[in-house]
Amino acid sequence: MPVNDFTPYLNSFDGLAPFDGYVEKGFLVDFIGQLTDAKFRDAWGVDPETVGDNHAHTKWPSLSDGELWFETFNWFAAAREARGSYTMMTLGSCYGGQAVGSYLALQALNPMPAMLVAVDGIPQNMVRTRGQLRNNGINPDEHWMIEAAMSGDNSPVLFPIGAPGLGAQSCTQCNSPAARMTILDMAKQNGTVEHLAQSLLLRNSTGLTVNLEEGTELEAPAEIAFVSALTLNDLLAPFARVDYVEADLQESEGLVFPPAMDQLTKKVRRVHLGTHSDLTHEVLEGQFRERGWDILFSYLPRRTYETPHATFEMLDGVITAVNPALAYA
């Protein structure tokens, strides 16, 4: 199967009417009709007082929208492929937009019982994910909402807690041996080792902060604290089959996916990854190929791409991989 051949997929949204209707004050709406509380987008400068209370005319993403098109394409492709029941996992759920979008695509195209699995290490993000489901008519108590960091093993990880909705956190930022040693060296230099030990023992936190997206308009502080860690093998264990796994883990994908490749190949039909470095992208693509997956799309991060159909910019890279061993007849 050729990689990055858009020809079979350019009409993926044909025959479907994008949302066109009234939106309540304080809410955003997308093309599939997914409502998002504007407060969930506050990290991106959205003011709830200035949105909603209007009639919204939306349109489907085009390829020139880059990442948005790839995400939406996979919602619909996974929905069309499902049979009997549907399971979708979103790793690094942020406020739950990927889970809800996938669910609404399923109900629009191929209605059936569904299980959503959402994982995020930031407590406020899991509150928002639950709220996103409720705001779109989905009972979060009927799905699997997990507050944990995704990692390569189950050892607790140091993780930047804060800046909900920003989507800039991962367990690679603060948890490496070098990062941990830096924290200890700072405490020694500042004479705060006792304070660090007390904070770790009593609050599972270093008491230190890191600036996320430093030097940009999105810069925000986050506290470095211990959080529970979950592996992809843990998530896959209860399921005989998973229709779709979506992950945006800010470089932690390089820790999370390699140990689970065998179970992914056994159980998962479709994977869509946001990637954050050339090396991790190339390693993961290679591992999918080695196990016989078809790579539909592969674009490295932080580049502009020109294709016969459109020019688009990619901040995150994308890998969309489909497992032919689990195709339905």
C-alpha cells in the first residue's frame, strides 16, 4: 500500500452535512457538532464571554488544515471499519476532544455500543475530559477515565502538573535520570534538600515548577510531582480487540509504544500517532512496518509539505498505521 496517497481518502466526508445551527453562549462547536466549553480552551486564549450565543456555519477540514484533517479522517475511517461494538483509546486526552469526536463519528456513520478509554496524567485534564463527554451527551461513568501518565513501565514518574488544556506535558520532561539529578543538585546548591525530602514524602511533589512552552505566548508554570504510570500493555489487557488508538504524548510515545508492539499487533486495528522528534517518528514507523502494518500516512514534525492536493504545515508529525491482520472481511 503506497504511503501518503490521499487519492482514496479525499472524499471521506462527502455526503455528510457539517454542523449548522445555534450554539449556546460560552461554547465552541466543530464540524461534527462537538460542543466544547470555552473554559477548556483557556490555555489557548479563548474567552468564554466572547463565544457562542450565535448560529454557527461549519465546514469539514481540508487537507490544507494539516493535523486536523488527519485526526478527523481517522475518526471516520475507524467508525466505518467497526463491527458489533467499538473501542477507542485516547492517550494524552487533554480535554477529551479526540474521544468525543470519534464517538460522534461512529454514531453518525455506524451506530453501535462504544467504549471510550481516556488517559491523562493531569487531574484537571481528566475533570475536563469527563465534562467534555457530559456536554456531548455521553455518560463518562460508562467509559474508562484514567488519571495516570503513560510510560514504558509502572514506576511512578515525575510529571509537570498544571496548565490544563495546554497539552504540552510528558513524562520525558522531568523524569529522566538526568532531570532527576538536576532537581537534586539544585536542592543541594540552594540548601533545600530537607524541604525537597519533606515535600516528596508528604505531597508526592518536588515543590518545584517548570515553565511549559517557555518563551512563547502559551508559557505556563507546572509543578513537578510524582504521578502514577500506566503502560499500553495495561490498557490493552482487558480487550480482545480495539478499533482505534489515538496518542499525542509529547515525545513519550517513544517510551510507550515499543514495549506494546506485540499486543498492538494482536489486538488493535488502527493507530494514529502525533510524533515530536524525527528519531522517535522513524523508530516507531519502522516497528509498525516490521510487524506488517500498513502505513497510510507518515509526515515528520515541524515541516511544511507540498502535495499535489494541498500544502500544509505540521507542528506534530503524524503516523497513521492500519493493521491488515485485523481487517474485517
